[in-house]
Amino acid sequence: MPTHTTVPIAAGRLALEHQTVLGLPPVEFVHLAADLGCRYIAAVLVGNPVNPHGYEPFSLRDDAALRHRTIAAMREREVSISLAEGFVVRPGGDVRGYAADLDVMAGLGAAVINTVTMDPDLGRSHDEFGTLAEMAGERGMQTTIEFAPSLTIGDLDSALAAVRHVARPDFRLLIDTMHLVRSGHTPADLAAVDPTLIAYAQLSDNTIRQRGTVYREDSIDRMVPGEGELPLRDILAVLPPDIVIGLEVPMLSAAQAGEPTEERARRCVQAARDLLTATGAVDQAPRTER
């Protein structure tokens, strides 16, 4: 039976995100987060297709025994799911098809689900967001909308328009630091947003200009917070002090070069703690209501 380092769970705000661990199965993911002193993980139901370490495929959707082991590990290590990913609005799709997945995530104790849209029909996307938020709310979960230059909702203003359209207090913004800056926004733009509309943030670093030939190349090969060009201290300084900060730092090149998942994650966690300490925001505990 493996042993794990015991790290006191501080009143910290950090979540380790599934993209950071690139396919690590959920029970091992929970233990890694706890070993690094993180209270939260952001999870998906099925293993990441980008899997440079060759981890065993998994499906929390189909494997009830795995769900039970994951819940047991979370209880043992005092870790919970801060964000559930994978709820995408697609052209011609119907978000009501996510009912079973929402049930699974609610059963795992997820607090928030995240959504994006790849449907170019903006009006239809807005309506689908409303349906999804209602379904999540019926299961005790909040919903966030994420924007990125590669998506239909490509910037902060468009995301705010979606929030206004849905008009539910449990449908709010997710701020990804890379997407925020790459979509042309500044920390001052973020500071102008009503903080009650911001529910979650994802922290990573990168160059300001796109490096890859397509946006996805940069999205799966980011930099440790503080090692790139993004104004992270200024962004963190204006985010609400009581939201979870998820470390979404997939570093595909480092993984392919042989750096273990634990070492990459440890570097990211320490860098994030240093940045939060520099902003004076590290001791604020996130909101716990759902």
C-alpha cells in the first residue's frame, strides 16, 4: 500500500487542474494534490487524450468502482472537486444530453461546472448556457463560462454578455490568465468587472503573442506562473480574494522531455504560492457554498 506525505490543508485557494497532470488517473490525482497541499482538484470524467506519460485510461463516467475509490481518496485526503470540465456547447448538439454526466459530477461532490461554446451561433449558445446552468443548479452546482480567442466566446466582453443573457446568480465568469491577456485585455479591464460576477480563475503563464501555429499548441504547452510574460501579479491583485485559483499549466514539452508529473506540479504550486504571497491574498479561504 503506498504511503503519502501528510501536508496540513491550509486555508489556501489553490486547485490542481486536470490539464496540469496530463492524464493522471483520479485517485492518484487526488493524492498528488494533497501531497502538494492543495485542497482542490479540477476534474474530467474521462482521461486526457494528451497523455505523454502513458497513464492507464480511465472513465469516471462508466466505472462505478473508480468513482467510489475516488470519493474515498478525497475524503481521506480532504480534497474536493472545485471545477468539473467537459461541458461543451457544440453545433447541432443539445446540452440536455449532459444530464447523466452532471449526475456523476454532482455525486462526486463537484462545486462548479465549466462550459465553453464551439457553436458559431451566438444566440443558440446563450440559450444552451441557460439550459445547462439550470440543469447544474438543480443538482446543487454552479456554472462558469470560459472565454478564449479560439472559441465563439472569445473575450471578456462577450463572456459578460453571456452572463447577462443567462441572468442567473449561479452562472458567472471563469478567468483564465492566458486567455484574458491573449484576448487583448488588461488587469485594469478585469478590475472594472463587478467582482461578484467572477467565480473562478485559472492561473498559468505564457508569452503574450501566440507561439504555435494554432492556438491549441500554446494551450497545452504553457509556462510555470511567473516564468512568462503575463502580468500575473496585477491580475491576481484584482481578482476576488475568496475564489479558487486553479493551476491549469499543461507543459507538454517538459513532459515529453521526461520531467515527472509530480515535479512539474510541484514547481507550479510553489510558484503560485509565491505569487499569491506577493499580492497579500494567500490567506483568504474560498467560498464554500454551492
